[in-house]
Amino acid sequence: MDGKTVVITGATSGIGEVAALRLATIGARIVVVARDRARGRATLAKLDAAAPGRGHTAHYGDFLSLAEVARVGAEIAAAQPRIDVLVNNAGAIFSRRGVTAEGLERTFALNHMAYVVLTRALMDRIVASAASSMPARVINTASNAHRKGKLDFADLQLAKSYSPSRAYGTSKLANILFTRELARRLVGRGVTANSFSPGFVATRFGNQAGGLVGIYLRVAKLFAGTQEQGAETLVWLASSPDVAATSGEYFYRCQRGTLTAGAQDDALARRLWDVSEEIAAKAGA
């Protein structure tokens, strides 16, 4: 990873921070994308201590707003001369349905649409970097929870049928489908796109969910895997030559994972792509 720049969202805790530190220690320069400035500064201090002199940096924004995602993406693209790896990792689960200022259900906005908008904002820089360092890579944090997801385009924002598990599962299904279609569109451009499941690990994920969901997650984490275990596949996808030519796949524990039929539906992936582009355009992102 010497000389490579890695952009990571959700990098101030959990598997994102663990992966950022591990990638930094093997040569990468890390660009942290965070919401909380105090947490961002703390992560930068850890990065500078673990891998000094690399010029690690941070950009800040609330990714529940697509306009904010687009702004941060434009800032990163302008500030970074190259982007070799983009990791879309930020995500959350919410016990109650809520909508963003742009009218999107929060889980869908943060876990899926933020991936779409940031990737699009950085794609020119990623492709340009791939010309001299092939391949560049896009990695999307999905989940085995995609099995509980279902894309209903008549109720995409779950106004009629919200539950925390369905909203989260649907967003993770969207991550996988977005990755598949992105990989198809990137063929021949020197950039790969893959998704992965970190498994259920003990991180800050869900701590702010509230309600029964928050209580359940706090108890379940007593039996969860470690953050280091969850980050292993992410680090492997970002750095290993074993997957340098692999694109459009889904991984779990550094092996190809099992997908539902819906998660392998390329027509569904194309439709989601088109709808997501329309949503982004409507939001001015």
C-alpha cells in the first residue's frame, strides 16, 4: 500500500478505524470521512502515531444529507491528487422510522444513497488514479442481513411497512446490488468494486438506535466477534493482490459469500441504479 491513498467513511470507530490503522501501518495514506470532529481528530492522532509522516487527513459532514455528501465528495476530489481505494463503510440502524430533510428514510439515505453520491463524486479521481496504479478499488460494507431485505419500488422509503430489521436489511441488499452494477459499469476502466460482510462484531454500531433495537444490540454484542475480525476482510479487499482482478463480488471472511437470489438479480441492480440516480438528482447531489 506504499504511496496509496485510501478514503474511508465511518473511520472513527469500529471496523472502519481498525482497518484505517492497519492499512496505514502497511503504507497507506488515510483520508478519514467523519461526522464528529472530536472523534475525527482522535482517529487522526492514532493514525499519526501508528504511521507518522504520511499526511493523514479528515473531511467532515453529516451523511444523512445527500447535499452534504456531495459537498464532502467535492472537497475530497479537490484536495486529494489521487484516490486508490474508496471504502464506503458508514452506516446505522434506527429503531423508529424517520426521514431526512430531503424526504428519504434515514437508513436508506445513510446506508445506501450516501454510498452512491460519494462514489459518483470521487469516481473521476479514482479512475484517473487507476491509470498509474492499477487497479483502483471501491469497497462497500454490506452485510449478511441483506437476507432480510426486500426492494419495493412502490414503497422504497418504507412509509407503509417500516421495521428496523427490514430497513437495515434492504439497505444492505441495496449495497450489494449497487456494487454489482458499479462493477459492470467499470469494466475496462481499471477500477474494481466489491462488497463484503464484516459479520456481527462488537462496535459502536447501533448504540444510538434507541428502543428495543438498541437494547437487543447491546446484549447481543456480548457474544459478537471482535472489531479486528470484522475488519479483516475489508483490509484484505483493499490491499491483497489476490483480489486485484476481482470485481462485482460479495465476500465474507475473505471468501466469496452466499447471496440471495435477489442480491444476484442484475435487472434489479440496474433498476436500483436508475432510481438512485433520480433521487440524487432531485436532491441536487
